[in-house]
Amino acid sequence: MQLYSSPASPFARKCRVVLIETGQEDVDVRDVTANPMGGEPALNAANPSGKIPVLVRDDGPAIHDSRVICRFLDARAKAGLYPEGRLWEVLSIEANADAMMESAVAITYEKRLRPEALHWSEWFDAQWTKIARSLDALEGRSMPLLEGPLNMAQIAVGCALGYLDLRLSDRNWREGRPTLAAWEERFAARPAMTATRPA
């Protein structure tokens, strides 16, 4: 199997962290070019939307969307990253982390692909407001799950926070969120997180 990835993508990073945490060294990670204006032909053939990550399998159709891929990899390794007793909480926090990533990626693409004269500051602020609300929710009510045994919510949140540091460091997500910031510092030190740190 091949995982179509990109070093800076927080969505692809989720999958790469899962591969490392679950010891699935038989999956080859292949970096590809993807952007909203069109990506590599192989990527577009595997995922019609042209988005990464994509898991290309020998014994079935390609799987895309990081949440689907992570569920597949977890089931393949029987790793228990989606504990049955807290499944809906884990899935909800993973979805929340993905939403933060989507808003951050939207800001990044807007800054990179549109002329500066056409930038819409109110739209940037609206995207950041979504992120800030999500961060506050994590700080206010999600720490017990984040502090527990390794699960997919932790991986997703760790990757989201890493992407905020990479692309939106000027927004200083840590301000006013000391518990989440302390958790992120510990979680970011895990070998799977340091090995996949975005560049």
C-alpha cells in the first residue's frame, strides 16, 4: 500500500502518525504535489477531488479523507485508537480538530493564492474565530480525554496544533489556554510526532 502525503499537510500527518504509532511499516509514504488549483495526475486518479491524503491499496479501491484512512489503519492494526467506550467523544474531538485544520488551511491558501489586494480580512477573522472557539472548547472540556490513553482524538488535536504553529504562529493559540498548551508540549515530544513534524 501507498499513502499519498505531503510533509506540511496536517491531514496527511494524522495518517503518518497512526502508521508509526501502530507499527505499520509496510505502508510506503509517497509525497505528492496537491493544491486547490490541481495536483499530480496519480493523485487525481486515486482521489477525484485531488486532495491528500489517499491510501492506495493493492486489494481494493483507494481510500481518501484522513478520518476514513485513520479508521481503516486502526482497524487493520487492531490498535484501539477509537475506544468503544468513548467512541463518540473521540470522533467528535477528531472532527473538531479537522475543522480547525480546514479553517487554517483555508487561511493559508487564501494568503498564498489570491493577490494581496483581494484579501478579505473579515473572512480571515471569521476563520480564526472558528479555530479559537474550538481551542477554547478543548481547554474547557476535552482535557480529560486528551490526558488519557492514546486515542485518535489526541493525534488529531496534536496535528492541528502543530499546523497552527507552522502557518499561523502570529495568532498565538496558546494565549489563555495554559492546560492545552502544556498538554501539546508533552504530546509533541512523542517519537511519532517528532518524526512527522511539518516543514
